[in-house]
Amino acid sequence: MRKAKYFILLFIITLLCHFWVSCSYATENSNGLNVTSSTTSVNDVATSSKITTYSPACILIEANSGKVLYEKDSNKVKYPASTTKIMTAILTMENCELTDVATVSHNAIFSVPSSYVTADLKEGEKLTIEQLLNVLLIPSANDAAFVLAEHIGGSVENFANMMNEKAKEIGCLNTHFVNPNGIHNKNHTTTAYDLALMGRYAMQYSKIREIVKKTKYTLPATNKYSKTDRTFTTSNELIVPNNSKAKDNYYYENAIGIKTGYTSEAGSCIIAGAKKNNLEVIAVILGGQSNKDGLSQRYLDCINLFNYAFENYKVETVHEKNSVLKQISIPGATKETRNLNVIVKDEISFFMENNSLNKYEPEIVFNDNLKAPISANTVIGKITYHVGDDTYSSDLLAETSVIASGFWPILIRIILILVTFCIIILLLKKPSNNNRLKKRGYKEKHSKKGATGSGRFRFTALNNFEE
């Protein structure tokens, strides 16, 4: 009966040890791990119909997401003029090093009609790709476009094929180019929407972004031209600082480029960018003319579209890059390293209307069975925001290393092993002979102690068993 009690007691201790370990891990896991929050639904960003625009085709997009904020006949096929050169710049960045050298051919010079802008390049002149990009995008030099096309594609025709393939790759729907510069050709066409995609794509290159903000550039002396008097100014009046109060002062403080164009057939065209308080937008104007006051429709439309964007929309940064999201407790860790800061790897910013009252709750999911040890900068989960149809997410990282605890887990395991071992011994141990006899009801009789010559005790045999 007593051994049965021991067995029950040991069994209870074993269960308690297991329960204590389970509770310990469960408690720590509940402290911030495996969190999944529902998201708040939001309305799609609306396209405004209240903006006044003069040009026959235009579009306004948010640069980061590509979301359309305003459009008017943005998919109508138009002539692009020199806005074409933004695609030439894209292919240049993707196929050349800026330090590469290209040689000006006879064809590159004499293929440009007399009424078109050039950089006064000389046949046989050697220029770096960076120099050619500057005169391509700042004064809109058509001879530089031909030089780059021949250098990259081997011929203008082959380069035009590359342009069209790239246009399809980035999502353009109605673009067909036949030259690298936009010299008028009835088969050289695109749309405001497609040019917005090209402008957005081009601005991912820091060198293009740098060049299109410049207002002036001077070519250095070369092997064919010893002077440094070839200085060019930008064709984009949005980025030229001007304190004049005249109506034709189109300077826009937040403008950042991108590329103008004009032919008599295409009218005044532009891919224009502007940025304010982390909100970057791109406007495309095609077919602009002069209004009744003689003012440029392309610039007036750009300014109206930019003002509309900055007055009505914003980019909300909810997490800076490498910012601390929260602190969680890691099971199985030492006391010193148990509390771990969770880091948001990438910046999370999303686009919204200024008057939006929605609060966006993140969906946070940590890796399964998250426990010590963990190395610093290890991915331990993911955070996601759903804003309308858009999803913004980032990996979550461990800020510091988490060291596994060496004492309690080992001690608990030792106790469990010893308890289990004792139970097994008790279950396997056989009863002694005396125990068997007692269980049968036998009594043993002993003789009295007697002295012998040797001084030893003598025992009598067991007899007279009673039943």
C-alpha cells in the first residue's frame, strides 16, 4: 500500500514538471508572438474630375505606386516629340557604363533636320556616355540620341526595336518608336499613360534623376573640339529658378524634371516630376498649345496637376527603415537576452488622401516555434499593411542575438529523467523472500541466543509453521 502511494506521488510530480515546462513556454509564446491583426478596409483613391486642364491628353500618377490620380484621354495615341528621349536614356543606363566612350558618326550628325536642336557634335568626336546623356536630356540634343542609338544597337533601326521591346516590358500598351529622339514620323507614336510609365521607370536611376534636375551643362574639350564654349540650358522651364512675377514664369519649386518635347505636329509635350514631403508625382502632357493669353498649356497643366496632388494626397511613413516595432520575450533564453527588440527591415510608407481618417492596423506574423538561440539580424517574421488594393510589407529582424538558457532547461530534463528512472526501478523491482512469506501468513521462530565456544550466536531451524 505504501509503495502504491510512492508510485502515485512520483507520477504526480512527473505530471507537474511537464505541466510547468509547458506553461512556461506557453506564457512566453503568448507575449507578442504569433500575432495576427485584422486590417481596416479603405476606399480606393478616387480620380478627380474637378481639375482644369487645357491640353488634349494628360495624366497624373503617384510615382511610387503608379496609381492614377487624374487622366484625360491618357490612352489616346499621340506624337511624343522629344519625350521619346527618356526611353533612349533608359536603354543607355541598362546597356552602358557611364565611362564608356562613343564615337560620333557621319550619320548621327547629318540625319538631324535643320530645325531640330543639336549639341553641335563633330564627326569622329569621342565622348563619354555620361557626357552624351547630359546633352540628350538637358538641351534635348538630337545628334546625341543618334550617337547613343548606334553605339548601343549598332544601328538606329535595331535600337528602335530595343525601345519597343523595353516599352512592352515595362507595361506600355500603345507605343511604337522608330527613332531614338522623336524626330517626327507618322509611325512614331505613344500615349500619355505609356510615357508616365517610362518616366516612372527612368527615375529609378539616380544618374537620370540627377541629370534631369540640372539647368545648365557644358561639354568639355574633346579630340575634335578644343574649346569649352558648348554650354547648354535646360528646355524645362519648371525647374529654372525665376523671381519674376510675370504670368509666363513657370518655375515650380518642387519640380524635379523630367523631359520636354516639341514639334509642330506633336505640339508641346512634357513628362514632368515633382516631389514634396515624400510624395512624388509624375504628370504627362501631350499636344499642348498656347492659351488665349499666350501662355503654355503644358506648364499650366503641370502646375495645376501638381498643386492638386499636394493639396489632396500625402505619403504616410508608418515605419522608418530599421525602426523598432516592439519588444517580445523569447522562450528558452537567458534572462539577459530574453527581451528582444523586433526591427522593421524596410521603410513602410503608403499613399493616402489628406483627409483620410482611417487607421491602418498591421498584420504581424512571427515564425513558428520562435525560441532561443537567435542570431542578430535574423528574419523572425513579417509585417503587412493592406491599404485598398495595395499591400505594403517588410521582413522583421532580431535586433540582437538571443542566447539559449543553460541552467533551467537542463535541470528540468535531469529531474524528469531521474523521476522516470525511479518509477521504472520501482516497477521492475521483485518482492523479497520475507515479503512473500509474510504475504502467505507464515511466522518465523527464532531460537534464543546461546553462547558457544567461539562466542558466536547459534540459530535454531524454523519449525512448527502455523496456518
